[in-house]
Amino acid sequence: MNEQQRSAAVVRQFQIDGELSSIAAYGSGHINDTYCAVFHSSGLAARYIVQRINTAIFKHPAALMENIQRVTSHLAAKLSGEPDRARRVLTMIPARDGRAFHVDVEGGLWRVYRFIEGARAYDAVESAQQAFQAARVFGEFQKMLVDLPAPRLHDTIPNFHSTPRRFATFEQAVTADGSNRAVDARAEIEFAFARQAMVSVLLEANLPERITHNDTKFNNVLLDDATGAGLCVIDLDTVMPGLALYDFGDMVRTATSAAMEDERDLSRMTMQFPMFEALLRGYLSSAGSFLTKEEKAHLAIAGKLIAFEQGIRFLTDYLAGDAYYKVHRNGQNLDRCRTQFKLVVSIEQQEERMNGLISELVDG
């Protein structure tokens, strides 16, 4: 049985009316296997997103699915009576046995969502208005989850944004130098150690724990095809307890530069201030009402910290022989590290201006 046949057999185990007419690979994700299935019922077609969870990354998938079920149910209740509610939150389709997922004969764990029509995700930001809309929706997502009832959500990837732990792993990789690559990364290693004091800045700020998305890349939010408005946050696998500024920082890291993640011309890797301003205005328009004074005071450094964290993750993997991130050429992880470190420098050069804008918006 090939992958398409396997996914077709699986989707029939979910509570979907009608006949399956087609199923094909879908999207550009790198973690889970994703398909789009089309069902026909009474002459009408309906689409569904079918996914097999990557259990090599998410080692406790049942806990992950419990998180998603609780979060989407809470969001749907919050949006009750709101226009277009069905397109503003993911809708899970239960399996025929009533569970949120189905386990196939080979042990694979699958889930199904209703397809959100008339909207799309973009791999790259095309305008400041798009950046504003994405940040607004991510902020709204956090805001609606502030009062999620106990118990605490599961940690789907423990210590995911623990920069001190990431740095400790980097130090171990430098010491081991198992692939004899440290000599080629001497400048990057020195750069990282020169900024080691930064790693605990958010953890030492006594910021409140929030429910956060933890992977706020631009392509994890859907924009409405007709209006361009931010519509729905997707890819909820890493939704768990964290700091609100992890999410804002990752938006700054991924949406303020037009350069590719492995760009070799580092002159192209700069933080575009208009994009930062759009993200900040969008995020504060929805999250500003619940963020504390201390959280707002650390908005500027959040992007620098997350870019630094990602840089040391790429550097660690390079030193370890490219064991985690997929590479398509020699030195690609080192190039990825260099772009992140260049973004750190660009943010440092504009940090005073960033803080000035934050003060202006917060005080205003």
C-alpha cells in the first residue's frame, strides 16, 4: 500500500459524510505528512485536511491532540455568535470511535480538520499590511486563551524555547567538535559566546506564563482571499505554556527580512523597520490589552533573542554533523546560522529606535 492509498484508507475512519473522490499531498510543511481529501455528498463537494503526526518529533501525540482539542473548543466558544466563526478557528473532525485521532494498522496517528475555504497561507510576507494582519491574529489567539480553564496544557516539546538549554547544548557541541568543523565556524562561535549574557533575559524578567503558539512563522496564519484580513491561526502542534514574547519574537525573526534563511549574501539580511512597526502595531492592537508593563518593555529584545536562539541551534547542528535539520548542500546549516546572527546585529543597530516606537505606542 502506497502513501496515497494509506491516507485514503485512513480518512474513511473519520466522521465524514459522502464519498471520497480524491486525496493528494498538500502544502509545504516539513514535519507532518499532509493531504487534502475531497468528499462528495448530495452533489456538493467538501474538502478536508488529513495529517499524519510525526511521532519522531512529537513523542506524546495523544497529549498533543488533547491540547489541540481543548484549545480549539475554547476558541470556538469564545467566537460563538461572531461573524464567520467557522473560518476563524480550526474544526477537528472526530474519528468514528469518537476520539480526536485515529491510529492505523502500522501505528501511525492521524487527524482530520475541516478545510477553511477562501483563505490561504503565504510562505513570505508581501506587504506591511499582511504583517500587521498576521500579528493581530496571533495576538488575538493569545488573548482568547488567557482564560483557558485548568489544568495546564501539556508541554508537547519540553524546553522548546529555553535559550539557556539551547546554549548549553551548543557549548557541548563546541567541546565535542565531533565533525571537526569548529575551525570553520570560529567567527560564529565567538559571536555566540560574546552574547551569552542575553540567553536568560526573558526568563529573568519574571514574565507571566501564557498559552503560546511557539511557531509563529508567517505561513501559520491564514489570510482571507477577498479582504486580506488575518483569519485563522493554524499548525497548533506546539501550542503549550510559554512566554507571550516568544511568539512576538519569532514573528520579528521570520517576517522582518526578505532574505532566505540560508542566504549567502549577508548584506540582504536586515531587519526592515517598516515590517517591525507593522508587526508591533498589529500585535498590540489585539494583545496590548492583556500584556503586562514588563512584557511590553521587553518587546524589542524578543526578536533579537529568538533570532540568536535559532542561530545557535543551526550552529549546534552544523558542529554535530547536520543531525537535526535537513541540508541540501555542505555548509547550509552554517549559512543558516550566519543569517540569524546577521539579523541579531541588524536588530542591535535599530534597538533604540524600536524601543522608542514601543514607548510611543504603549504610552499613547
